[in-house]
Amino acid sequence: MARFLVVLDVDSTLIENEVIELLASEAGSLALVEDITLQAMNGELDFEASLRSRVATLKGLPESVFEDVAPAIAVTTGVPEMVAGIHAAGGWATVVSGGFHEVLDPVAAQLGLDRWRANRLEIVDGVLTGGLVGPIIDAQAKADTLREWALELGVPLTQTVAVGDGANDLTMMALAGLSVGFDAKAPVRDLANVLIDERDLSLVLPLLGLRG
């Protein structure tokens, strides 16, 4: 049983990239997607609506696009040290993402994360349809996931930590015992318990009393 639970956002938190933008670049829709992403991160657009409109621009991409963009994925500085420190102290290192399993799965496995959850793109006959399958991982789903994993572990919510940067993380962060804004956008800066402005996730460890 874990002593505590840390749940991180993925895009622009666990990794330096916005995966939807990497995919959109391959589809020729990057400018449009960047604009929608910025509005969504600032809380100006409903997340699900913005996600579906961005994913629609990916219609027709081959499934091989995930392998094409994989080399561009840059894990944020300090992630291996953070994961190792959390594990050494008996905690769980997890992520929940408004991005996509198809890109996240190999990254999360390589980093040794304990759990991860994300959206799934619809693929038919090896081609992206521009749609999604299964539940949408929006702000409420992120909070529900944190609660679900805490219950699974027998960890009280007071022993949970949520790390994120955008409006889609706020519901999860409000539920957690400690909320950390990581290089955060305006709405998160106003509401997070703690801000980390240096892009180094090992700086989460001192907040947990694990280093420094």
C-alpha cells in the first residue's frame, strides 16, 4: 500500500510537448490547433469541445504517425529523479492526461509510472478518423481518477498531490491535499497551493519532504 499518491498532468508538465500539436503538425493543421489549445488552457473554451475540434483536424493521418512523432517527445527535466524519489518513499507516481494513450503508453512505461490514463483516438483500418473512443478525460475525469486511485490505494485525499499547469487541471488540484502549479497558466497560478516556475520536476520532492 502506498503512503501517498502523486498525480501529474502530461502535456507541458511531464513532457515538454503538446502532443496534439505534434500530431497536428503532421496533419498540416498546427496553426489552428495551437490557437484552440491556448484558449482551452486559459479556460476560455470548454475542454471537450476544444478537444474534439482539434482531433477532427487529424482525420486521415496513418496510424504510423505515432511512431513518427515519438522521437520529438521530450521528457521534462527531473522526471526520473522525481519518480525514483516518490517510489523510494513508498509513494505512487501517476499521470492523467487530456492527451492520448497512443503516445503516452510507451513514455509512461519507460518512466516506470504506476498508473496512467488518457484519451483514445479512433482508428479504423490503420487510419485516424478524426474522432475519439471511450470516456473523455476532461477536468472532472482527472479529479475522478485521482479519487479512484487514492481509494484503490487506501490513501486519504490529504495525502494526495496534484501537479498541473492549465485550467483542465483545476478540478483535480482542488481535490488534492496539495496542489502544485508547474510553470502554470494564469488560472492555475491564482489557485495552486504552491508554484514551481523552474522547469524541473525533481523540485516536487522537497514539497513532499523528500529532499532539500
